[in-house]
Amino acid sequence: MFLVIEARSRAPMLDLHLLKVPTFNGGLIAAFAISASLFSLLTYVVLYLQNVLGSSAIDTGLRLLPMTGAIFFTAGLAGRLTGHVPTRFLIGPGFALIGVGLLLMRGITPSDDWTHLLPGMIVAGVGAGLVNVPLASTAVGVVEPARAGMASGINSTLRQVGIATGVAALGSILASQASSATVSHLTRTPLAGRAHQLAESVSDGSALGAIQAVPPHLRGIAAGAARTGFVDGLNVILLVGAVVALVAAALTLVLIRQRDFVGQGAGSRGAPPQPQTEAERATIAAG
């Protein structure tokens, strides 16, 4: 009903005609994909650091600083490059780096420390920095300034949809994989009768309480199975996130075109026009 109303409205909140502009669609895909891949996965990386490795909240934050620092540094570099490099050659390679970074984070084993994640976090952070800056201007660069707020709002909505979809989908996959791996690990142990109960606790985040309910001499087996199950599930969703990012890299390279930007000629190699008024700057910053 929303789409029907918007199609018939004289002043729609979502101008469906914008979906005919390849660059606008590329921006929407990018907004959805960066949230549905890297940023959604951070939820489960934090759970791994705290619930599996036993890191405190402060320690977990410190371990994520290399990714944050890489985003911060690369965003400044991307800001300088936007006036000289076509937008798609920042967003597309940025997603490729996110995909590579997530693949580097895969392969975790139950005996690994957090440092296994470090190279992948840095590479993915560099990629996210390259994507975020030009993505904000891509959202509003394909419309005239009077409609920049609408374009920015649509782009922001896709980011939120990406987070909601990513966290839900990746969490469901993680729970299923972790449960299956836990049951498999406990099949030939004295805890085989409790395998499904323990597997359910791993998938819903209550593994610590379930382990405490096990007889003391069997808690080591239960803890090992829970750790193995979660790690297996995390490896699977890291792969899923990498695939999402790599697909986004290919699509944004194809769809985002400089000639679609308002004020850009067909042969222009520059970035989208920079905002000239305080209102335009505020709109892009909010996006």
C-alpha cells in the first residue's frame, strides 16, 4: 500500500522514479550491504570476544580499536580522494576490502586468541572507511538540492533495514550452525543425553548457565562443546558477510556512474558536487 500511495502522490516521501537511476540504486545497495555485512557482524564478534574468550566490556572495546582506527584514518583519505577519483572506484574497492577482511577473520578455532581477528579487522576497517564517505554524497548527488533530504532519508532507511536484516539473518544462521556443531561434538560423550539442551543454550546465549548446571567433572566437556559450536557458527556467518560485501563490490562498480550525478557531464571524472549551503551540508552529514 505504501508503494501504491507513493506512486500516486504528487509529493512522495519515496520518489519511485529515482529507482530508474542506476547510481541511486547502487547507493541503496551499498547502504544496505555495509550494514548487513560488516556492521551486523560486529554484534557477533563482540559476543565471541566476551562470551567465548571471556573479555570484559572494556577489553572488548580496546580489541575493536584497530578496526575503528582504520575506518577513521581511511575516511580522511577517502574525503581527499573524492574530488579526484570516480565514486565507484572508492565504493567498489572498499567493499572488496571488506569482503577480504571478513575472509581473513574466518578460520577461527576453539584454541585461537583474539589476535586471529586482527588482520581482518584492519583490512575490513580500511574498506569501510573507503565506502562511508562517498556513500553519503552518492545518496544526494543524483537529485537536485531541493530533494536532497528525501534522497538522504531513503539511503538512511536502507542502512537501518540492512542492520535489522543482517543481525536477524546472521543470528539465525549462527544459532542453527552452533546448535548443530554442539550436538555433534557431544554425541559420543557422557553428556550425549543433554546435547540438545546444551546446544539450545549455545544458540540463545545462555550457555554459561547451562554449563554450570552440568556435574562439575563434566563442565570442561560442556564448555569445550559450547565454544566449538559458537566458533563454527561464527565462521559460517563471516563467510556469508564476505559474500554480501563482494557481491556489493561488483554491483556498485557496475551501477554507480558519474554521469548520473547532478551537474556532472558524461565524461566527468570528478566526484559529485560538494554542498554549497549550510542546509545541504547538514543533509549530507545526517545521511
